[in-house]
Amino acid sequence: EMFKMLDADNSGQITYEELKVGLEKAGANLKDSEIYDLMQAADVDNSGTIDYGEFIAATMNLSKVEKEDNLFAAFNYFDKDGSGFITVDELQQACEEFGIQDAELEEMIREADQDNDGRIDYNEFVAMMQKGNPAAAPGKKGHEFGLREALKM
């Protein structure tokens, strides 16, 4: 639907002018240079226009970037001291803020802690969030709460 809205002449290609007008209609307040940069980034084949495939690829990349931004923000929420690691104490503090009690925090850290250093770094956090928390799987004994569930991601 968004592609159709931007492709004013229904040519199957979005021109710079169509992109500019469409973004203005959508309420985006971008400079010409920023619109040009968007156009250049999306126009993979350098044809001067954005076709449907390029549009889909560009919006999927944007979605991925937004998801990565959300993961980074979530990690930073738990990393209270900004050390680059989530510790048991920081996890405890976050659980208290959420009103969660009786969470088996050491177990949660162990499950995500791939290098066994007793804390979770960003890459371990991302891996855990992408695969989910096996200890919270139905029918498995252990705790019934994981970071993934707390963030509802």
C-alpha cells in the first residue's frame, strides 16, 4: 500500500519527485539532501528510480534496524551501570522494578551466558532474545520467567 501511494503515476517505479511528494504527504519533514540519500540507499541498481523489490528490501532493512535498536535499548535498560554486561545484581534490580519475585536469576544468567563468565554481554543477550528462553518452555521444570517474556519481544 505504501509503495502504491508513493508511485503516483502507477509506473511500478518511484522517482525522486514521487518520493519527495509522498514523504511530505506522510508528514515527513526531510531536507532535499536527506530524501536524496534515501533514494540513493534504496536504488540498488542505480536506475534513478526505486522498483518494488528495492522498496521491499529497503523497508525490511529499516525494520531490522528498528529491531536492533530495540534490542540495544533493552540491553541498556538491564545494564544499569553501563559496563557492557548484565549481572545478576542488575537483573535483580530490573526484576524488582517489574515487580517480579522469585525469579531464578543465576539460572537465567547461566542459560544466556555462553562464555561462562557469570554475566551477559550484548551478543549473548541478542542470541537469547532471538532464540527465546528454553527454561521458560512449557513442560520444562525450572523457572517460568525469562528476559524475553519480561520484554514481550
